[in-house]
Amino acid sequence: MIRRATKEDAHEVVPLVNIILEDMEIPILKEIPLPDLFKVLELAFETEDYRYSYGRVQIADIDGKVAGVAFGYPDEDEGHIDHAMSQFFPQIGLPESTEFFPESEVLPGEWYLDTLAVSPDFQGQGIGTTLLESLPEVARAAGKNKIGLNVDVGNPKAEKLYTKMGFKTVGNMVISGHDYHHMQKDI
């Protein structure tokens, strides 16, 4: 079942977010011990407006377990999407000005799928597809008729899934030193 998250989901959701962060090889993560990273991600998850906030995620729930997540937001939110987490950085010894995502990832006019992650325990069961199928409703509710995402050029399996789901490559981006195809789907 696909559902909205609650603040209580933080403990199960944060490890899934970390899968993506590690894949992206975000440089700042080399400076943060994993328990500290999880601490600030969980605190930020419980805020209203963070990139990985409980209010910005669709959860695939199987028998009461978080099997997968899809985080996203409308393009106009990108400018402030990470401010909510900044307040927690001093608790782990980082300056409030620390940035995880300095590059723009979003194109104008789209609802942006920031993160799609499936728990290793549930991979290969169609969870990613089910989450993707739930997104047009979320995007329309945000007033958008287009969903955008970035897929690492080194991840052809994910790109194949997105293509199968109707996404088309519309450009290229470099994020954290990695090349990405920017894909969009009209809804």
C-alpha cells in the first residue's frame, strides 16, 4: 500500500535516504560519522519543509514495514528545500552554512522526484514501479503537469525503469561530480 509518511517513520526512512546519498558520493558525507548523519536526517525529517521531510514522501508499506520511499517537491521549493536541516548542523559540529546539495537539480515547471529508494529486503518486487505510479496524483496536487528526475548515467537499470514508465531524457546535469540524465514525464 502507498501512504503518506508520519514523523514516526523517520527511523525506517532515513536508512533508505542514505542509500541514495551514498550512491551520489556527496563529498560532505566523508566528514560526518553515520550516526551523526542519521541524527540530523531524522530531526530534519520531522520538520515541515525539508527535502526529506515526512510531508514530502510517499511510502510503500508492506505489512507495516517501509519497503520504499519517493521524495519530491515542486520546482519553486528548490531554493529553500534544505534550510530546515541547516539548523541541526551545529549539533554535530558542522557550521549552519553547510550544504549537501549546492547544485540545482530541478527544471522550471516540474514536480521533481528527488529520491526513489527501495529497501534491499523488498527489491525486485515492483515497489519502485508502484511508487512511480503514485506520483502523478502528488504532482497534480502541487499544480504540476510534469514530473522530472535525474538518473545517474552509470545506472542503466534505473534509467530503463524510468523509460518504461514514460520518462524521456530532456537534458544532462552534473551533480556531486556525477553525470546525470534529466528525464521528464508529462502527466
